[in-house]
Amino acid sequence: MQTPAPTDYVRATSVANAIALLEEHGEESRLLAGGHSLLPMMKLRVARPEMLIDINELDELRGIKIEGDEIVIGAMVTHREVLESPVLAEHYAIFREAEKVIADPLVRNRGTVGGSMCQADPSEDLSAVGSALKGTVVIENSSGRRTVELRDFHEGPYTTKVEAAEILVEVRFPIRPGAGSAYEKVERRVGDWPVCSAGAYVVVSGGVVSDCGIGLTAVGAEHFCAPDAEAFLIGKEPTEENLRAAAQLASDASDPSPDQRGPADYKKHLANELTYRALVRAAAASQGA
Amino acid sequence: MQVTITINGEQVTRDVEPRTLLVHFVREDAGLRGTHWGCDTSNCGACTLWVDGQAVKSCTVLAAQADGHEVTTVEALETADGLDPVQQGFIECHGLQCGFCTPGMMMTARWLLDHNPNPSEEEIREAISGQICRCTGYKNIVEAIQWAAEHPKTSEVNA
Ligand code: FES
Ligand code: FES
């Protein structure tokens, strides 16, 4: 039987209260969001917080809304809410496509956007989506809020710019009129982490790519993105040849490790092929196909 | 710490360690053994029940997190009107062999049908994709859920 080590538990009553509790209890305290990463880690004793600060009751961290030209997703929005959000579906198909293959429906009912982002698993699908779309996160501490680019958010596997007495409160994505987006994942079985996933948005205007973003996960791409591939595509027609060349550059940006999910060259091949497929569909969607 | 959870409409108050998992609270503290406990690692779905109407894996939720919330377990499926169509479907279609996965499967099935009364086979398979059955090969489970969809609750028919 796996059960977490003894710990204490307190429920935060507001974001400010959660921050105060983090300050009060120090390094050995952890925020408890959906718990679908933290509780398994506690069962394995990989994480041993002495105090859990439950933020599940904080309605101020819920909801998906539009503010100006940005989509704002609260940190405690669940994967299921992302999957079923009409607002997200209208602007970015990539969310629905990625969420459909993240974990399973029961886990999606409980797991949260903020939790996934802060867990920062090197194979996290949402991190690839966030990097592809060049989103930002808003982090709050006792002296206020700051905004960090998702492409500058990860300090390494499982570590982010969120400091000890801080909380990620929302994730923001720019709305790009005319953008098409798509997500591609290869997994060994339903609900598993990806062997490799790739996501992209493309804006085609006047017959050429005017804007694009490419995200990759599970293959060691720095900050889950492929900037050289993006730069290559700008100003070019979305032909098969150009999209293939960009996909090759995306694969070059990856640095996968061999593991039980496959050897490195197979993962590099997937990074190439999945990027290509995502680009093809994103470009077609942008052109209204 | 003291925790009060409304389980199947009844308040259950117990003193528990904060690390107590909801599945253990339900089975040991509330004495409701219908919810099974299998892998412990959010893989098998045997522990599936509802928290505030959402199907979740109760081995990955703390009892403390459910304090003040509503939990629904497999024991609530049967009502004064008789068996839930999902239960009847599992009987009609031989949807179980050893029965270990069955409570979790049925709780997901009822949750699915409450949200989507006419699911396609693909939607049914997607709904139970986080659950493992070592016996049936899933075919009869899918058929049982289809049977339940074709035989809605009397209350739903009247409504
Ligand atoms: S016991 Fe909870 S998923 Fe297996
Ligand atoms: S009937 Fe035996 S595990 Fe499903």
C-alpha cells in the first residue's frame, strides 16, 4: 500500500492567504492543487512536504475568460474545463486536441492547468501548448504580481520561475486572428506520457506565413519550443517543402534521451514528423481549409 | 484533523490523519467497501467515485480535500426504484467477470450517461480509458453501458 508520509493540511481562503501560509510555513510547505502530480510523488516519497496548503477552494483562480486581446486561464481550471471550453475551441483548436490525449477523463476532472505548469514535467503536453502559443504566466507573491514568458518559465526539469512563497495565478495567451493550430502526440497507450508531441499555430496571410509558433515535449527541446524552425517559416509559402524543412529544424532543436519509451533517433524522427503534421493542419486551418 | 464528508447523502464525521486518502476514508472510516482499491497510483480506476458530481480516482484525493463536499459511491446507484440501468446493463451483458473493476466502471458509466445520454462506442471507450479490466477485454463493459443508454432511468423518461 502506498500512502503519503505524515503531513499537515490547511485550506487557503484566498490567494493572499495562500501566500501568507507559504511564508509562515517556509520551504517544507507546498501548494496542493489538483494533487494528481503531488500526491503520487508524496506516495513515492519523492516529495515530502510537511504542510499542504490546499488551494482548491479558491474560486478566484477558476474560469476561462477573454481580457482585451488575451485569453486568460485561471490556475485552478481543470483539464476537462480546457477540453470543453468553447472560448478556447473558437480561438485555438490545439487546446482541445492536446487535452483529449492528456491522461484520462477521470484525471482530467481533477488535474489543473496551474498544477501541470508548475509540475513542469519534461514530458508535459500543456507545456508544449503553452510554448507553441508563446503564452505568459502571472505569478503572485506578497509584494505583487509579475508576468513571465512561458518560453522563459522553466529552469530545468520540474523547476520553474515560481519561487518558494509564490503562486502561479493565471496563464495568458494572445488571441491571433486568422491563426490555425493543431496538436499531434504519439503515446504507447491511452493516458500515458508522450513518446513525443508537437503542437503549432500558423497564421497565413497573403499566401505566406506571417506568424507561427512550434511547441515540442518529451524530447528535450529547450523551453519546449523550436525558434529556428519558426524563424525559417516566416515570409515563406506553407508548401510541403517549406513545412518539411521547418519540421527538420524543429527536430534539430530536440535533444531526446533514450528510455523505455524509445531510442533517441526514434524520438527525433517523431519530433520531425509530428511537427510536420501539426504545421500542415495548422496552416490549412488558417487558410480556412 | 476532523473531517466531515457527505457520502451518499449522509454526513460522516471522523478524526483522520491529513494524509488519509479518500478511498481509505470511504472504505475504512465510512465502511463502504463497494469502492475498490487497486493500484494506488491513479492507473486502474477501481477507486472511482464522484466528488461533487465529478468522477475521480479517490486514491489520488485526500479525505481532507473532500471535507465539506459531497461524495457519491457505487452504493448509491441502487435506489428505491431498483437497480440503476447501468447495474442492470452489466447483468444483462455479462459486463463483469471477477468484478474488481466493476464499481469504478459503473460510476464512470453513470457519470458519462448523465452528461451524454447517447454516447457512441468511441465515447464510451474514451470515458473508461483510465480504467483497467483484467478479465473482460472491455467488449462486454461497452455493451453494458450501451444497454444502459438504451434503457434510461424511469425518472429520466418522465422528466
Ligand atoms: S486504486 Fe485508484 S486508480 Fe487504482
Ligand atoms: S471484471 Fe475482473 S477486472 Fe474487470
